[in-house]
Amino acid sequence: MEIIIKRLNYSTKGTNDLIDISSDVQSELNKLKITEGLVNIFVVGSTAAITMFEYESGLISDIRQVYENIAPEKKHYLHNETWNDANGFSHIRSALQGQGLSVPFQNSKLLSGTWQQIVLAEFDTRPRQRDLVLTFIGQ
């Protein structure tokens, strides 16, 4: 059993930037000698998240609307009083979505469905540099 840690970095555009990172994760897996196991994808930061969904324009719009319905950007959040950065909604969305996701792989291929893409979700109010940690566990 091996544990291999890789890192990826992304530039985001700010609130509601949803980036399909599936091919990048698969590319990192292709570079390894392990062929079966599990990869955990983790975003460093409390205003971003990792999720999985069908990455197509209609659903992307729907997902953005759901985030707005659950944690509206213009609502008053006590967190905003702490730092005066107006990103309380960003923290709420990130906390609900989660910063990590695990995906199994076999024969050096991610075992996701045809319509399942791994997505980095940016919730912060400004463009950010996001570091992702990929932890591959396998043989």
C-alpha cells in the first residue's frame, strides 16, 4: 500500500466559479504506478469546496441558484462584522458543501460515472489562488 500526495493550483474568478477538475485529477493518477485505490481531493481554504455533479451549463446555473437560495449573498451575516469582508455567505456555502471528496480508482481510472465530474467550487467574493491536495492511497 502506498500513499502519494500531489498538489494542484487553480486561479478562480470569485463567487460561484465552478471548475471541472476531473481531467487534472485523472492526469495526476496516470503519472503514478499505483493502479487501484482511492484518491481524496481536498481544497485548502474555508471559502471553497469540492463536489461532484454533471458539469453542463443548465445544471451549473441550477447549482449556482441553489447556493444563492441556501445562503444568499446579500443577507446579513454576523461573520461579516468580525472581518468586514462581506463573505459570511461564502463560509456557509463552503461548510455545507465540504472541502473534500474521495473517489475510488481501478486500472488507473477514476471510477466515476459518465456524468460525474469533480468540481472545485469557489465561494469567496474575490478571485483566489486555490491549492488542492490529492492524496492517493493504493497499490
